[in-house]
Amino acid sequence: MEGLWAHGVLLICLLPCPVGSQTSSIPDQRWWTDPNEAPSQQHAARASQEQKADGAQPAQPRCVRCCPPPEKRFYPQYQPVPQINMTILKGEKGDRGERGMQGKFGKTGVAGSRGHAGPKGQKGSMGAPGERCKSHYAAFSVGRKKPLHSNDYYQTLIFDTEFVNLYEHFNMFTGKFYCYIPGIYYFSLNVHTWNQKETYLHIMRNGAEVVILYAQVSDRSIMQSQSVMLELKEQDEVWVRLYKGERENAVFSDEYDTYITFSGHLIKYSGDP
């Protein structure tokens, strides 16, 4: 079997060999061919010499195609990609453009963790003195050393002894307390009853009865008291009134001791802040 090249195609040729011999009868004979000769010419010359030496008839070679024809082969072609040197094409730096419009605000992010406390700062300078705090006070305490009996009309209890009368808000001549500072006030009334007589009085505000102090008829005289808290406005009036004489009604006192007292004071100011 020999290979032949024809028109760029390798042909495998099957040549017959003499029976009982697979090599040439001339052992020392070597085949020297020109390397520039075509493979087909070399194989043809070699086959002719062997046939002459053996005295046999030349056999026709049988060729078989072992590769595809050249027109069906695929040879990839190299396509070079052009390269551009940008440093050659780069020009000079242009002027700065105008600032664009502000974009939309994004969503608020998650609050970060609290940072470390910074160092303590220096002590500041002393500030200017502020205004003096405005305080409001109102208080009185008065007493009576004379007894009082009821008659056909209501009577205002007049006091003759002054214990405390801050800013003269209690009028000793009319027996009334006049409110000059609006706020919440506390009032208390103490009397001594008379034997075999009722004790019937009211703490009044602007002509209206607020609370009553009452004691029934008894063989013994006792000390009786009443207290109340009132929210007063400016120019309000508070006093004590003895009930009129539909019944025997009286309060006891004498010139040696003070049995009847009336007191009041401001608890909380409720005017402008």
C-alpha cells in the first residue's frame, strides 16, 4: 500500500506483492529519489523497478480518497482590528460648563448611631442679670371682741381687731375682703356660740351665699368653725353675714378675749404669666 498526492489530495494505493515475498529480491538495492520530485513520481518509479526485478507485470494502483476535496475545506481568515492611539487624538482641556439644575431629594436614610461625647467646652461668660421675679401675696386675719345678735335684716359681721392685713386688702370699716390679685384663696371662720341660741352665719361672695356655719340651740356654748377655698377674680368681695331675726340668732364674744376670727390668704396666682 502506497500513498500518492494528486492535486493536493492524498490517495492511498494498494499494490500487489509477490507470493511468499513482501520485500524486494534485491536486498542491497536502495531507492534514492529526488526530494523535490512529486510523491506520485517517486512511488511510480519505485513500483516499476520492483516489477522489473521480479519479472512480473506492472499492476495498476488502486486509489481511495481519504480526505475531503479542497473546495470543502474551511480555512479561518485573520481579520486585523484597527487600533487607534487616543493620546494622538486628545485635544486641550475645555472650559468648565455651567452648573446644572439640582436633582430631586432622595429618601431619608436610617438614623445613625449616636456619636461619642465630645470634650467639655470652656466656661462661658456671665450673662446679663434678668428681671426680678414677680411674687404675688395677699393675706389677712381679723377678729371681733363684741357679741352680735340678729334683728329684722341681714347684718355684715364687722371686725375690730386686725392681726394681719397685707396691703390693706381687707377693709376694716366695711368688713369685706377685696380681691386685687386674681387666684385661688383659702378662707376660714371661727365663732363661739351662745347658750340657748342658734348660730347661723354665711361666708358670702359678691352677694351670694357660699358656705354656712350653723350650730343648734344648746345649754352649752361651743367653738364652731368653717373653711372654704375660692377662685376669685379681680374686684371680687368676700365677707361674713349674720342671718336675719326670724329666729333667735347670735354669736358670743367679750372684750377680754377674741372669740370670733376671720382669715384668708392667696394660694396660687392665676393672672397673666
